[in-house]
Amino acid sequence: MNDAAPMIDIRDLTVTFTGGRKPVHAVNGVTLSVQRGEVVALLGESGSGKSVTLRSLLNMHPKHRSRLNGSVIAAGQDVLKLSGRALADYRGRVASMIFQEPLLALDPVYTVGAQIVEAIRRHEKATLAVAQARALALLQKVRIPSPERRLQAFPHEMSGGMRQRAMIALALACNPQILLADEPTTALDATVQIQILLLLRELQRELGLTVILVTHDIGVAVEVADRVAVMYAGRIVETGPVREIIRNPRHPYTQGLLASRAHDAMSGARLDAIPGAPPDLAALPPGCAFAPRCRFSAAACLAEAPGSVAVGPQHSARCLRLAELAAA
Amino acid sequence: MKDVPHDPRDRGGPRQPLLSVNRLIKHFPVNKGLLGRSKTVVRAVDGVDFDLLKGETLGIVGESGCGKSTTARLLMHLIPPDHGEIVFDGESVGHDLPLPDYRRQVQMVFQDSYASLNPRLTIEDSIAFAPRVHGVPRREALGRAHDLLARVGLEPSRFAGRYPHELSGGQRQRINIARALALEPRLVILDEAVSALDKSVEAQVLNLLLDLKEAFGLTYIFISHDLNVVRFMADRVMVMYLGKVAEIGSAQQVFAQPSHPYSAALLASMPAMDPDARTETAPLYGDPPNPINPPSGCRFHTRCGSVASVCSQVEPALEDAASGQRVACLMRQPGSGHPAAMPALEVA
Ligand SMILES: Nc1ncnc2c1ncn2[C@@H]1O[C@H](COP(=O)(O)OP(=O)(O)OP(=O)(O)O)[C@@H](O)[C@H]1O
Ligand SMILES: Nc1ncnc2c1ncn2[C@@H]1O[C@H](COP(=O)(O)OP(=O)(O)O)[C@@H](O)[C@H]1O
Ligand code: SF4
Ligand SMILES: [Mg+2]
Ligand SMILES: [Mg+2]
């Protein structure tokens, strides 16, 4: 893999779930590339396809109930073609994932230490002593107090924040280049969330990780991301450097999301809310999926799904009326 | 405070608090070990006092497990308190004011929009249910349900006959709000009522809550872990920590100049909205302690950046502070023995 190539390159990814009565079009043409060492936040509402996109990067979708098209290249590997031993090697060693709920990643019947040791020895020919020493170092790295003692702890014996740290340690056990984080702080309290965000920022810098972080919270994206990709109904509708997205959003959906926040609204005033609700992914409108809620929508918006248009350095949006709206 | 439209049920006038809560306590026994019988308790709510003024919105914030929902359930009389008194517009609940009369006037909306609705009832029947139980004839109750549907922004002709599973989360929460209003309550307790909604839908429901409050002269208790939303909604805010009130005061004051070190840390933990002013250090380390065995003295002393030796020995009472809030911190109490406190006032 040459150095200039992006670490992650997703092209025209579509994911359709076919298990139910009607096919669910969860991801509808996502294209995203992430440079080595870059942190990208996938921002969007519930059901917009953030987690499905992320899970594609680990080739985690159920084979018989999902249909994937497009390509996903990570660290030079064609992820959707991996299977068996190669896929197992890729997961954990090239890319690994952390979740909102650590109990999904941690096994309740083994100690934290045993799980980290096992993960290391599954991927590498390390002796038990070497693996144990690395497990201890990992717990230190994620700033778990009294790490020697914590190696012997079971997940349920730890508080929420400590479990989150333990899960991060487990994800980093085999020195992955890519860390995928799916709402890692959503279930945490404010004072614990900020600790975990700062830890992720620090580990990313120290280890040079390439990170995709999924969140529905703009504040979380601002704290950790270099770049933000805003998802709506299975598409990235706008992507750009975090400053640009916050200060100069160009897609009407991004603009609407920022304008409707209680964050800087006058107390007691009414919020500038986006009307309606996100579309049903089993019955997507043919044109721009946001058109039914968009105050700028025109006839053309209902007919044709907009392509991606560059609106600045590294900044692009999918909206047919970008030029007119900018001029207005 | 805005003018509250005159309500014939109003007794003590606008200055009398709608609700006065005195030393409310609820401990839950926990089963430890197979033989059970231990006296271990979770001190979920451990002496909570506050007044709720007519027509205001009181926000309650604090980390999970600090006792927000237990406080709400106690106020609703869904669970009996171990101790404490609730006075509603001058009348002691359960004594001067019989429980059924109190319950009509206080309603609650929960976070989980689905669990709160009976899946077998149509939307109109769900909304009409409580009035019918209270003896309102069916036709009248359904008529009122349709009015309420329109008020919460759901066209009655399209929605009245639907079932809960045919609605989105935001629509279901509108139904829950309509249901809470069906008995024309004076107080509505909103416990994380918008927390499960998408951001774009949350804004709509917050606007709706503000409109309804104005239209019906309601008083709200608004519980949320989202401090931005509380700042927007609340006139006053109460910060809880491990079953106790750390600070209570005007929302503007508490957000701009928190007086309790915990409130300050909680606010400073909110993610920055400015990419050029990201948070550099976390205000607190670790998780909140377990309410089964809370720290001695000030419950915050194990995490407090201003802790002094007196803090582990003396439990600070909730007292008026110079800043106008009521605060439970020894630093803010003259003569407490905390080095940062002012010396005791001379009593002439
Ligand atoms: N295994 C599956 N089978 C069927 N449908 C699925 C499956 N996984 C996800 N979906 C559907 O795909 C859509 C996108 O889901 P996804 O989990 O990516 O949302 P998200 O953006 O992560 O939302 P949230 O913020 O709620 O986590 C949803 O409609 C979801 O119900
Ligand atoms: N029915 C119950 N039995 C035992 N413990 C409970 C019960 N309800 C709440 N608790 C405990 O009481 C504390 C306060 O809970 P709660 O009021 O739900 O907090 P919050 O709403 O602030 O998150 C927590 O430690 C919780 O686990
Ligand atoms: S009483 Fe002491 S420990 Fe408690 S908040 Fe005040 S300074 Fe901190
Ligand atoms: Mg998700
Ligand atoms: Mg709660």
C-alpha cells in the first residue's frame, strides 16, 4: 500500500437488508475516503445508516440477509472479499471496533485480563508472560487505576466508564491501524463522556490511528473529529472539515440541524425546528431524500437524487440548489 | 416569571409555591447474597427539599443514578416515600389534599414512548382512557382526545384510529403528552421526555411543550441529562448528586456562574461547540460513587477539586449563598471551617 493512498476508501457502498417483508435500503451510495491518521465523525440521526456503514468496514453484515454493493478498501485490503482466516486476521489487527455498550464486546465470564491476553495470542505467537505484560501496559495506557488488580476483574465488577476504558484496551490489543467507534460515549454521563473523548483523542495522536467515529451529537464530533460526514437516509449529504461544517454548513439538512439546536437558542424562544421526520428506508423518495422536509425544495429535487458537488477545499454537499442558495 | 392565566383551582395566589417538597427520602433495600436479609439500601433520594413556583419550569439535572427519576416517581406518588412531605398549593398531600385529587392535577411523561402506551388501544382511546375512568362520558372524552391530538400537531382524522406501533417515536411522544394533558393537570413532570427522540424531532417536541405550557398555564418539572436542553427550557434548575440537592437557583445564574463545584464540573464537561476551543482537560476523573455507600460528609468530596479536610466530616446543608442560589457546599458557608469559606458572621 503506498503512503498517499487513503487508509480507508469506501466507494458507492449500498447495503440493503432483505430479511424482512420489504427490503430496507439502509445505505444508498456512500463514498468516503479517510487519510491515514485522520479522524472522521459520521454524524446523523437514528436510522441514517451510520452503524451499517461502520459495520461494513469489518464485513460484519449477515451474508444471507443483506446485499452489499460497491467497494470498501481499508489499509489496502478489499474488505468485502475477505472471509475466514483472512477476515479474522483483519479484524483486530488492521481495524477494530468499540461500541456504545461495552458488554457487547466484553465476555461476562472471563476477566478483562484474560480477554486481552486471549486476543493477543489469537493473532500473534506471543508467550503467556509477554501477552500478560502487554495487557497490563494496555490498561495503563487507557488510564485504569490499579491496573494489576483490574486485570483480574470481571466486566460486571467495573463501573461504566472503566468498562469503556477496558473495551478500548481490548480493541487496541493487537495494534490496529484503524479504530471504528460506534457511539462510544452515548450511554455515559457527561463527566465520564468527556474523559473518554479526551482519552480517544490522546490515543489517536499517540498511536497515529485512523478513526471513524459514529455519533448523533455534534458536540462529540467537534471534540474529536478533523472532518465530519453528515448522513441522512443512507447517504452522506455533506462532508467537510469540522470548522466548515459548524460555521459554514451548505446542505439544508446540516443547516437545519445546527439551527434547531437548543445550544445557543434564547431561553423561552421557539426553536427553528426541521418539520417532519426522516423517511422510511423501505420506501425512499426517488429524488433527494430530504426534499419532503426541506424548505428550499423545488420540483427538480423530487425527481433526481443530487450528486456530490465540491463547495470548498475538502468540502462537498449533495444538494441540487447549492448554487442558488449560496447566491441568495 | 410570566403571567399565569387565572386558574379557578388556584388557592394561595401566584406567590404560593405550587409544590413544596420537604426532606423527601427514599431508600431502596437491595438483596445482597443468597440469604438476602441484609440491611443494605440504595439511598436513591436522601433528603430533597425544593419549592416549585406556579408557572415555572424547574429543570433537574445530574448524572444517572443521582435520584432524578426516583424524585419524579415520589412526586407522582407512584412509590411511597420513606419520609417527607409534599405540599401542593398550600395543602399537604395525603392529609389536607386526598391523593386522588392530587393525582388529577399532576401528570408525568416518560422517556420510553412505546412502553407508556397500551399497544391494544387506538390513539384516541388511549388519550380518552383516563378521563373515562374519571367518569367523563365516552363521546365527550373522545371529543377532548381529538382536540388534544390537534393541539399536539397530529391531525385527528389521520391519527385517531391508529395504534402505537404505527407511529414514529416523535409521534408517540406527542400522544403521551396529549394523554398527560387529558385530565387538565396543573403540573406536568417530564422525565427525559425528549431524550429518545432524534435531534430534528426533539426540537419540534420542545416547541410543542412551550406552546402547551403557555396555552394551558402549566407548570413543568423538566428532567434531562442534556444540559443544553435544560438551559433552554428551564427558569430554575436543580442539580442533584447522589440523592441530594447540590445546588438550586435561576437557570441563568447556575449556568453562567455555578456555585457548587459539582455543578461547575458538570457544566465544564459539556462538549465544546467550538472546534478552536476544545476541552483540554476533563473536569472530573472516574465515575460517580455508588449510592449504596455514599461518601461521608459532603458526598462530592471524593471527586471535588476544592476539597478540604472538613469536607469528609461535615455534611453541608442546602443554604442560601451570596450568589442567590441555594448551595450545599462548605466553601459557600461562612464559618464552616473550609479554608475558602468566609469567616463566621459576627452575631451582634
Ligand atoms: N441486520 C439488519 N437487518 C435489517 N435492518 C437493519 C439491520 N441493521 C440495520 N438495519 C436498518 O438499517 C437502517 C440503518 O441502521 P443503522 O444501524 O446504520 O442506523 P444508525 O444511523 O446507526 O442509527 P442509530 O443512531 O439509531 O444507531 C435502520 O433502518 C435499521 O433498522
Ligand atoms: N426500584 C428500585 N429498587 C432498587 N434501587 C432502585 C430502584 N429505583 C431506583 N433505584 C436506584 O436508586 C438510585 C437513583 O435512581 P434514579 O432515581 O432512577 O436515578 P436517575 O433518574 O437520576 O438516573 C440508583 O442507584 C438506582 O439504581
Ligand atoms: S463541601 Fe467540600 S467537598 Fe463538598 S463541594 Fe464543597 S468544597 Fe467540595
Ligand atoms: Mg447506530
Ligand atoms: Mg432516570
